[in-house]
Amino acid sequence: MSAGATSMGAEPPSTIQEEQAPDRRLPREISAQLVTDEDVLVSEEEKERVRREAEAEVQQRLMEGAVVGEATIILPEDEDEETYLMRNRRRCILFAVFLLILVIVLSVVLTSGGDDAPIVTPINNICKNAFGPLTNFTGGSIEGFIRAFEETDVVGCQVEADDGFGLWYYLEGDGERISASTCDTTSLDPQMDTQIMVFAGSCDNPICIGGSDQLCGSHGTVGWLAEEGQRYFVLVRGFRASLGQFSLSIDQLTNHESCQAANTIETVDSPVFASTRNHSLDDSLTTCDGSPSISPGSWYRMQGDGAYKCARASTDDPASVEYAVQLSVYSGSCNDQSCVASVSTSNDPWTGRTADVVWRADLGTDYHLLVNGVETDSTGDFFLELVTTPSNVVCEESVPITIDDGELFGSTANSCRVVPVQCPKTIDSGDTSGMWYVVRGAGSNLVSASVEFDVETACASGRGARAQVSVFASKSNGCDDLECVDFTEFCDSESKATVSQWLSDSNVQYYLFVQASEPSDFRLQLSETTLEGPDTCDSAIPIPVGESVLGSTLNATAGDFTQCGDVASVIASPSVFFTVNGTGHNLTASTCNDGTNYFSGVSILTGSCDTLTCVDYKSVSCDGVRSLAYWPSVLGETYYVVVHGSEADDAAGRFNLTIEDGGIEVENDFCTTAQSVSFPSVVNGTTVGAKLDGSDQCDVGLSTRKSPGVWYLGMVQEDSLLIASLCNQGTSNFDTVLQVFSGSCESLTCIASNDDFEQVCGRRSLVSWNATAGELYHILVTGFAEKDVGDIQLQLAISDDLQLQISD
């Protein structure tokens, strides 16, 4: 061998090792070609040729999809494997981020953009594409769907058909009684409102099985016997285009059509859905009233624990089929039952769909509950709820309270809807829940019960929420002898609390019933006010002008003063005396407020108690019940204000008497003192300081006139078209009303009226009428609302000589 050669098996020269130092990591079979089998040194040119051939072979094999050795990556000459992998990892991450952004952008474009944006429609928006078969539970959402009924002939099934969007599902009957429900709303949008309908038959010929709309709040449940081999279609629709997420559950119902098969029910947190559909009639059963049962029922059993229970059967689904139910509670075994109570609902669409039975469930006693239809052979769906309720849900368990107790806290939640006696305008007992309290009378003072409800719950019902406090009196037999003495409503009031008031008698117990149509927390507090009732002239109490006083005539004696004019027949009723000092202006004494609860009258007298004489005053009935009197007072003179009955000799009650300064007297604020006018003419006047005279009015959008006015009286010698106008600059800017009457002040007949002559002068008024020669016409100028008063310029014209100044 030459000196440049190396023997077989010897180490290669160091120059070879330096050439191979970079870790290119080519495939083994390619790397092996860099050294010959004879272990000789390879020239640079030969090595480069071998490399190029190897790379070409790798590229060819990669194109053919082959795997080359342990790797198929050809690295750039100036980059090692770690740098290569890092660079490509960054590329992969950036590409993934790009794809994510692209998906988000496409989603926004597809789901927004107004009416022109594309809508992704679920395939089961029509019956023929119904999703199924359902077995136990399915969830879905209704968002941006086309109308479900655009491609079907179905228009509704026992519920109101509307234009909502819907989804279809189907299931196969197995001979069992099942239910389909959207009542599970635990994690769903509380604003979602669903309808649910079940059909048999086919999509081309659907047969209605049942529908539900509001059986459980804003959702529904349908129960039925699913015949084996029959396919059923379930439609869930958003009521009135309601959109959002819903849950549809399919559950098996057990049969409890006999007492022996009664289902055990305990106190539950939420109502249990049940149905009497496909139940058999048990004609051997005798109802609580002794008559035989006329409709199939569903039975439940429980054992008493000594607490009061409220069982509630509800068919509160106004849009669904009318199904009135009877809820009965029995004690004892199935073979030896004793009726505890029985309550029926009505089939009225909006009220009376809930039957509540409340009773004390004695410890260890067995009880059976039966829900069945009121009408012969009637069946349907219902919810049954059993709760432990506070004992004072019944009058006999009223909680004793006193004025010294301060603020008390209560709630109408878990209370039954039971009211044994109705106050006037009291909420229907079938539609409210309430709690009872009792307080002992404390003499002749005024007792107030202030109740503040939680507005967001008590007044939240979409059907017109109501909350009220009723006060009953019982002199002897407790809850069996209740007489309504007062009531107040809450939700229709602008105040934060409702206040009931009554005159307390020490020999009487007063029962308070706090009720609300929706479960609500409330605060209750009693207070006491001493009422003024001086029933003799000598004991008269002074009242400063501008102030008021609470009083009562219940314990007063009849008046002993000279009777005044047209009040001669009523002064014999119980009367109380007050005094007021004259101011030189008109004074008003009024009981026209909520503090007065009986037919009251007011008389004004002067002089000494031995020689009282009537003042020339005007008396007005402000609402047919309460009264006011006003008169021109003399500065420094003492006047006696007497409050008495206005209808019968024994008329008495509580009142709130207010004394006010009425300013300068207006002469023509009564029909009987109308100012004479001629046609044509211009008359200046004012309603400032005028009084209500209690006269009739034309139909101008007000049930009763609230604004003071002034009267004018005129006639013409020939039949003419007359015009009365306030459309001028002489009438100040307030909301006016013009009314024209014929006849006498005792018997007025409306001829014409106008509130706002908007096309000409905005809120000011203009009227015209055909006048008969020689006929007297009364013209009344008032404001629209109580505070609408001001100066006026009344223009009177005959159409043949029309010269009106019109100003907007």
C-alpha cells in the first residue's frame, strides 16, 4: 500500500472526520455511501456527487409517498435539526391562529348582518325532518329559525297558534304512559317562553294528542298513553316568536288510578307533573260531599308530621284545554277514609285554575290525596305540589301582634290561597296567597297597619299582579264572625307601602290578612293615632289655616245647633266641632281625601255656642261621598266648622278635615251665579281662586271634573251658529276645557264641548253649536286637570259676524 493509504480496519484520517462533523442526519443507507467498502478516502468531487444523487433519490421517494429510513427531512445546509423544528413549530402555531380567526369571522358573518345575512336553519324545523327517536332527554335551542309551519299544515294543538319558530322531534310508543315537558328551566334563559304539542299520525295528516303553554310558568307539559308501535311527533315552539334555549324531557308516568295504587308523595320543592288521561273511573268512590265520583282520578298518599300542609293542584294553562279539577284530602286507610277537605277549580281561562287545601297533618296519621275532574268523565294534565306552610296561613292560627312589636317580617311564599271572608274589592281568594295576624282593640284611637311588599316579586305578574291588606273585626266568635272594616291595595299605588286604618274598639279583635297574587316578602308595622272627636260646641278644637286634623264621629253625639239651609235633614247625625279664624279671603273646609271613609258633610257657623248661626257658604260633594264647604271669611272672626253625616241620621265614621285659604273670591264659579254675556262680545275672567261646584259635565275624557271653573250665561234672538273661543292671547297658557249646556242649573243638558282645539291653538279650546232663538245657554270654562287654572279671554261670536282673534 502507498503511504497515503490506510490498512483495512484502521481509523479514517482526521480530515474525513472533520468533513462529516456537521449533523446532517441523512438516512443511513445514504450516509453509508460516503465511505467505500474498501475504506478509502473519497475525494470532495466524488462526495458531492454522491450527496446530490442521494438527495435526488430522497426527493423521488418522498414524492412517491415512501418513508425513508428513520427520517424524511432534508435540512438546509446552514440549519441544524433543532433550529429547523423550532422554525416550523412557529409556523404551525401561526397557521392554527389564522384558522381560528377565520372560523370566528365566518361565524359572525353567518349569524349577523341584518335581514340579508344568511340564517343557519336546523334540519328539524319541519315535521318530515323530525329528530329522533327520543328516549329520555333532548336539549336544543331556537335561534334564527325559519317558521316551523311554513312547510306543514299543522296550525296548533290545544294551544294558541301563532308565528313562533319551532323544532320537531319524534318518539316510538311502547304502550306506557309518558310525558313530554319543557318545564326544566334550571340553567336556561328565564325569558324563554315555549309551547309544546304532541301529534300522532303522520306529518301529512297529524292528529292532535295534546298541547300546553303555561302549565309550569312560561312552559308546558303534555302527558298521554303512547300506544305501542305508534310514532308520535313533538313540536317545541317559541311562543310569539320567543327565541332562546329550551330543554325537552321525556319521562314515564306511573298509574295511580286507585287508592291502593297511590303514589307516596312527600313535601317537595317543586310541583310534580301528573295526568288522569287514560285512567279508569272508580265508581265505588264516594266524594267528600257524599256523591259518587264522576271522573277518573289520580291518588297520592303521605303521613302527617304534625305541621300544617298545603296541597295544591294546578291546571294553570290558559291557552290549553280547559280542565277543572277537584282536590280532596282524606285521612285513614283506603278502606276506612274520612274526608278532611275538598276544593275545586273552575275552567275559567284566567282565574280559578288552582285548588288549594290546607290542613294540620297530625303526627303519624295516614292521608290520601285525590285529584280528579269536576266534569263527568273529564281528564287532563295537572301539577301537584305539597309544601309545609306556616300555621298562620289559616285564620284560626293568626299570629298575635301588638303596636309595641315594631316592624315585623313575613312572606306569602308557601302559603295557601284561602280567604274565608271577602272585603269589598278584595283579591279573588282563588288567585292569592296570604298570612293572618290578630291584634286586640285599644280603645277609640285610629290604628294603622303599614305593609311594604317586595315590589319586584309582589307586582311582577304579567296578568296584573295584586297585593292587598284586609282588616276584619270579630266581636265574639273569632274567625267564624268576621266583618270587613278596611282594605288597601299595593301594586296600583305609587307609594312604597299600603296603609290600612281603622277605629279601634277595646272589645273587638281585629284580624289582618296580608295577601299577594305572587309569593312575596313583606314588612308589617302597627301604629296608633289619637283621633279628635269633640262633640259639643264648647269643646271645639282650633285648626290653623293650612293644616288638617284626623277625627271620628263614631263616638260622638248628635249636633245641638240650629240647622242650616239645605243640610237641615242631616245635622241630627253624630257631629264634631272645630274652630278656625277668618283671614279675609275665601276659606275651604274639606273632607275630600282618603282619610275620610263615610258619607260626610261640612257646615260652617258663626256666633257664640249659645247662639250659633249659619254662614252663607257653598257646599259641594266632591265624589258623591265626601264634601267641602267654602265661604268668604272676615279677618279675625271665629268660625265653627262642624263635620257630620250627609246621608242618614246615624251616618258616622273617620275623617280627615283640611282647612285651606282659597284667595280672592270668584263670583261666577257656580252655575247659579253665572255671569251674563251677549253675542258677539269679549269677556275677560280667571279660574284662579274658583271652586268646584259639583255640577254635571260633558264627555271630555274625564270621569269626574277635577279643575275649578267659571260660568257664563247668554242667549240670541234668532237661530244662529254660535262660537265660543279661548284661542287668543288673552288666555294664559294652560290646558283649557269649554263646555256648553242648555236647561237649568238643576238639570243641565250637554250641547257641545272641546278640550284641545289642536289644529288651531294647541291645548286651548273652541266650540260651536246651533243655537235656538230665546234659549239660554250656560258656558263653563275650566282646566283639564286639577292644577290647570289661569286667566281667560272668552270670545263669543255669531258665525254671520265672525271676527275672532286666533292665536296659537
